[in-house]
Amino acid sequence: MFLKKVFLTLLGNLIKMTEKIPGSFYQKNYPKYLKMRGIDICTELRGGGQEYIAPSAYFDGANYSMIHIGGRYYK
């Protein structure tokens, strides 16, 4: 579990470094990275639109599964 957390943190930092590079690498891969962390990202957001999550956005790491991004969410 500890190694997975370290790996995902390093991966996130690498992806964030690509934000200033022209192209869509950051835009395509940062949502995938957040999904690997356990954040629920609506399929409407991931549907090829103009999704963008700033690298400066902060997500509390206590429980990523409680975070939902995009779309309508009813419980």
C-alpha cells in the first residue's frame, strides 16, 4: 500500500510537469491519474469535451473515494 501511494504521488508530479507542454497529454492523463487515486470523475466530463483540471487544484487525501467531479450526482 505504501509503495502504491509513493508511485501514484510520483506519477502525479510527472503528469503535472507536462501541463505547460503544448498538446493534450496533460488534459488526457491527469483525469486518468485522479481516477487511479479513487476520485469519481463523471463520464460526461471525460467524454472528449474541454475538460481541464488545474494542477494547482487540491484534493484532500484522507479519502479520495468521497470526491466527485462533474455531472449530476444524487445519493
